[in-house]
Amino acid sequence: TNFKIKDVNKISESEGTLSLPMKTLDGLCAQVTHCNLLKIDVEGFELPALFGAEELLKRTDVLMFESSPRNFALQNYTLQDIFRYLSLQGFSVYKIDDSFEIEKIASNYETVQKYENLFATKDIELLRQRLLKWYNEKMRNFTVGAVIGLILIAVGAGMLTGKIKVPGQNVSDVAT
């Protein structure tokens, strides 16, 4: 690869070259026939990681990735580049806000905070069903932050249970 290593995740303060073996997600997951959730948080290398997961994405229900404008800029790409690539793979991108609304993100969306976790799926109803099930069964008494933090586990397990406010549905006992 020829990506910059200008990040807080340094391995050395000195200049030089470090060669490490690399494998793509497609190479690592060739035997995986179905993936409920693929979580990618690689400090600015999200787009290259996605390039190496083209076949895996065909077998993936939900992708969760960290959006960090600073980290993306260090690697000379933007969130819009990720959107374009995911769109070509058949995915739409969503965020879950503090009131548990699942909001589809427009292709010109910009992450304004330091970072945020976004979701991508080919089937929004599947994501909604898993979130609702998980919240209803497990998350009624958790705070918004705790719920967002545990969504990863629930989506991946395919067993989300609890009340999540989604467009077109009313939820009365969401913990805040």
C-alpha cells in the first residue's frame, strides 16, 4: 500500500519503512457464507478496507463503520467516496440519532463531529426489525449512549430486541 501513516496510532517516532503482511477481508473471509454485521473501524483506512471486502459485502446484511473526516483527509478521500463505493455495492447509509430515529443519509452528508458510527444496509427493514426486537427485549432501561454502543453486538447477533423509534412508528418508553 502507499497510504500515509500520519496518525495517532504510530508505531515509531522515527522515519523509515516497516513492511507487514496484509490480507484483504475477502481473503480472510472467503469461507464466510453470510455476515450479519461487518464492523470496520480502522482509523481512516475504511475505504481501502472496503475495497478489499467487495465479495464479502455481497454476503453482508449490515455494515457499521466509523466516519472521521480528519482520518479520511489524512488518506486523501472523503465520506462521499465511501458513499459512492457503497452505493455501487447496493448499500444505503444511515445514522441512528439520539432519539433512536433511523435516518437515511444523503450523499452530500458530512460528519460534523470528530467521528460517528454510521450504518449501511441493502435492506433497511431488516435493520429496523433487528433494532426493534433487540431494544424491546434488552435495552429498555439503558441510556441512549449505551444503546448505541451495544447496537454492534445486537446487529451482529441478529437478535436486536427492544423499542427503537423508527420513522412511522411510535415508541413511548425509550430511555434517555
